[in-house]
Amino acid sequence: MEVGRLIILEGGEGAGKSTLVKNLEKELSGTGLRVVCTREPGGTPWGEKIRSLLIEKDSNIDHHLSPAAQLLGHYMARFEHLERVILPALSSGKTVISDRFEISSYAYQVYALGDTLLENIFADLHKYVVEQLRPYQCIYFFCDLDPAAGLARVDGRGEKKTIFDEAAIEFHEKVREGMKKAQAHIDSHFTCHTIDASDSEEGMLRQAVNLLR
Ligand SMILES: Nc1ncnc2c1ncn2[C@@H]1O[C@H](COP(=O)(O)OP(=O)(O)OP(=O)(O)O)[C@@H](O)[C@H]1O
Ligand SMILES: [Mg+2]
């Protein structure tokens, strides 16, 4: 039986993560692998409810959840996601492709919005995740793109926006920096690669496929 492998796509708004998930799924399924695509926050019925609380705008509430509350909300959804979707798929030898995972939590909640106390909480939560994923190969692809270009792509897409899509450009620049710095806070069990997301859709797929070889 094939060995389960977790592939995670990270990057800022509009970097092309969801597009690459679809393209990678097609490519890897074509080689005979059994592929499960999922996303964070979300991926389970509880996770999708938590996703709405975390990233959709609520016109009745004039402020967002605090960074610490957001971080714990993301991990609440993540532990459910791990237990019900990711680990069962990996243990049956499937390839799991997740649209965002822990690097997003680090970049948004800890680095861009939070403080050093949250770094410690992140480190503890991360340990718990790593121990559960220890038997499986785990790979991060950081889709790196100038935030202005990413936001222009999001505008062109015409989908419902999240609480972060309309944040100032400085915020998105900090998130990009946080995604780079996150790699130093992620256990070496995870392999981290950067994909140049200014490339075409096809080019991003080729970069990812070459890195998987
Ligand atoms: N490499 C690319 N070059 C140009 N446009 C792209 C590329 N990849 C995706 N797009 C387009 O850019 C838009 C955003 O792509 P996508 O939804 O995949 O980004 P995302 O990273 O998932 O964004 P979000 O953070 O909002 O979920 C889409 O309209 C998509 O078709
Ligand atoms: Mg997306």
C-alpha cells in the first residue's frame, strides 16, 4: 500500500493556493495516487462552522476576535480536522492536500496580529500536531507573491471576501514576512519549499511537481 503523505499549500490572499490544489489533485490522481483535498479553517462540519466565525464578516459586531481567540479557534477546527479527516486518510495511504495549515496561523495570528506570548502558545500547539503527524511525510509549499498582485487576483475572482481581504496592504506584507519566518518555528519533520507564485498556473504546478520528485 502507498504511504500517506500530507501536502500543504500556504501563501497570502490570491497567491493561487486553491488553484494549485485543484491542479495538483489532477496531476497526482493521474499517477494513480488516491488524493483527498481539504482546507483550513474547515474541512469538517464543525470546522466549516468555525471557519464562518473566524473569517466571515459579521455586520452586527464591530470588531474581530482578538488574535489569541482567533489562534485557539483555528486550532479548535484543526484538531477536529486532524482527527476526522487528515489522519484517517493518511493512515489508509492516501495523499492529503490541504489549502492552508499551521503556517497560516503563525503568519496571521502570531506574527501579523499577535505578540511573543502567542509564540509560546503556538509552539505548544504545534508540538501536539507534529506528534500526530510523525509517521507521515509532510511537505509545505509556500506560494510566495507580492501581496498587491495577490489582492488584484482576488478582485478579479469576484468571490465573497474574508475579514482579511480588505485589510491594509501593510498587513498583507507583514503576513508574507510571517510566512517566511514561520519556517523557523515549524518542526524539521515538515519539509518547507517556496514556490514562485508570480509564475503562471501551469508554471506553479510544474514547480510543485518537480519539488515532489
Ligand atoms: N499562477 C496564476 N497566475 C495568474 N492568475 C492566477 C494564478 N493562479 C491562480 N490565479 C487566479 O487568481 C485568482 C486567485 O487564485 P486562488 O483562488 O487559487 O488563490 P488563493 O491563494 O486560493 O486565494 P485565497 O487566499 O483568497 O483563498 C483566481 O481567479 C485564479 O484563477
Ligand atoms: Mg483559496
